Amino acid sequence: MRSPRRCSRNGCPRQAVATLTYVYNESTAVVGPLAAFAEPHTYDLCEPHARSLTAPRGWDVVRHEGEFEPPPPTTDDLVALAEAVREAARPVA
């Protein structure tokens, strides 16, 4: 089974619940709900880091106002879990 995406901050072991994207031509950092897929040039953040993020001087931060929630399991996760349960239930020869 895939492990959940982790926060991009160095040394942070928490699960990511938000995605940070920089809009360079507008000098804006955007913190929103976790993107469906990890993309280059974006950063996954845990809730404490998503809430406390500050931008460089002269930049704006646009932050999601709602709750940050972990993503629901995907069908890949559910299939992997079902296969693991089947494997564990097989009789030992």
C-alpha cells in the first residue's frame, strides 16, 4: 500500500494536507487543499506548516480558509489493502 504524502518541510514527518504553489509573476504564494497528484514546483505541507507559512517581503499569501483534511483513500489503496488481507488469510502450507 502506498504511504501517504508527507510534508515537504525538512525533517517534518507529518502527513501532507495542503499544497503550496508560487505564482512568481504576481509575487503570490497560494496555499490550498492537497492537490490530487504531486506536481513539480509545488510543495506538500502538513496543517501546522500550511497555517504558519509566511511569504517573502513584498509577496502576498492566499490561503484556503476552510479545514485542511487528509485525502480519502484511493482505489489503489483499497485494492492494495484487499490484496494484503487475502494474502494474510491464506493457509500456511
